[in-house]
Amino acid sequence: MVDFKFGQVMSTLWKTKEFVLFRFLIYMGITLAYIIGTGAGGGIGYLLGSVGDGKETGLFYGMVGGFSLVSGVLYYVREYLLYLVKAGHIAVIVKHLDNEPIPENKGQIKYAQEVVKERFKESSVLFGVDQLIKGVLKTFNRIFAGIMSFLPIVPQPIVKFVNGVINMSLTYVDEVILAYYIRNNSENPWEDSRKALVLYAQNYKTFLKNAVFLTIITWVLSLLVLIIVFGPLAALFSLVGYTGNVWIIILAIVTAWGIKSALIDPIAMTALMQVFFKVTEGQEPNPEWEAKLERGSKKFVALKDKAVNWASSKFGGKSKDEPEQIEQE
């Protein structure tokens, strides 16, 4: 049914346990920031509200303010999280999937940061590549979803559910494409990402099957985590006098997201990397699929243009005409 070996996936993650722990601490730090920010905001709001007769209102808006402040800070550091955490872990996983040792006298985290810095030079380059990859994948899966919607034998609620699962699975595929570039040890992230997208497209049935399966398993595990963390958070909030359910549920979701990102997502990501390397071994990008992607996605055309600009750049760095932000398609 699936094309990955679960035992090898878990063995690989165990070998990268130093980075798994680093990843866990980062995401738990984010979760803690949400809890502290929301709690502190609620406390300040409660105190201000007690001046009049609006303690409950002050508590609610204070919690909204604290949650929003933490979310705003994380929005601005999201590309650095991708740069330091996700891409770094990918670099270490690639090394172990290929049964290659980490260079002596280097820890996994230091090695990963050196590899990512060497490949992408700046976090903005990696973020730009990642955004374009996501855009191309969304276009491709939107075409696939459009075909499904015209099948009379498939009920529309099922079509919507399948499309939703497919869209959720994109987060793992774009990381696998970044892994392809890191593994190739090349100098042009845009060009290797273009090639990997074509390889994904020409093998999309295999990848979608595995991605959808892994996404369902991932979200089932995440739901279990959500149920487990709800009780302790409810007890914690009861200590400060909060008896509502809304913010407890929100923070339980954030906590479950943190655990999912730290410990569950790497399983799905590593499994898909294993599938991608196995299926595409020895393959070359199919020109027919490349032409289809060019016709169907402006972002794929933009990716090709950036590959050319990068190759022709004297310094092999960021092209002078590269925008700071990637326009959404």
C-alpha cells in the first residue's frame, strides 16, 4: 500500500535525535510563548477591567491581545524558523538516509546550519524557494481536484474531504523537494527545485498516495495529543480563575500543533523523502510534464526564470531582480 519502510524512518530519526531534541525545544518554546503571552495579556486585561466593572471583558480582550502579539512576532521570524529548524533537520536526515556519517568533531546542529548556510546563503533565498514550491504544488493539486469534481460517481463531500487532505499533505512535499536540492549538493536552489517539481509531477500518483496516507495518520496522532493536553491546560487555567473553554481549546490546539511540528511531522517528512529518493532514482525530468507545469503555473515559470538568473549571476547570490516577497498565485 505504501512505498516507505517505517522501520528505516524511525531508525533515521533516532540517528538524528540531537536535532529532534533541538526541534522539540524550539516548538515547545513557541507553545510556551503562546501560553505565557495569552496568560499575561489576560492578567493585565483583568487588572485594567477591575478598575471599572469589566473584569471578564478585560480578561477576554487581554488574552486576545497577548495571543495576537505572540502570533505577530512569529509571523516575522517564520523564515528564520524554516532556515534554522526545518531545512537544518532535512540536511541531517538526508545524510543519514544516504548512510553517510556526520563529519567528525561536528554536532548535528552545527553541521546542519553550515550546510543550509552554504546552500542558501540567506534565509530569504530559502524562504523564496519554499514559497514558489508551495505555489506550484497548489496549482498542480488544484488541477487534480478539478478533475475529481467532475467525476459523477464521487459524492462532493468526499471530493472536498480528499482535496482538503491533499492540500494538507503539501507541507511535506515541499520539504522533500528542498531535500532533493540539498542532497544534490548543487549551487542553484531554483534549478534543482524546478527539476524536483517535474519529478514529483511525473510520479504524482505514487507521491500523492503516500502523502495522503501519512497526512491522515499525522492528524489522527495530533488529535490524540490534543485530547491528552486539554486536561492539564484546563487545570492550569483554573488556578488563575479562568473557567471558560474557548481559550483552553485554542491553547490546547497550539500545544498539539507544537508537538506535531516537533515530533510527528518529521516522521511523515522522512517517509516521503525515502519514497522520493527511491522512486526518482535514475530518472530525468520529463519535458512533457515540464511543459504542462509551465502552462498551468505562473510560479513554475517564475522558478525557471530565477534559475536562469541565479546561474548567470556573477556572484551566485540573490539575483538583483528577485522580489523580497513572493506574490501569491
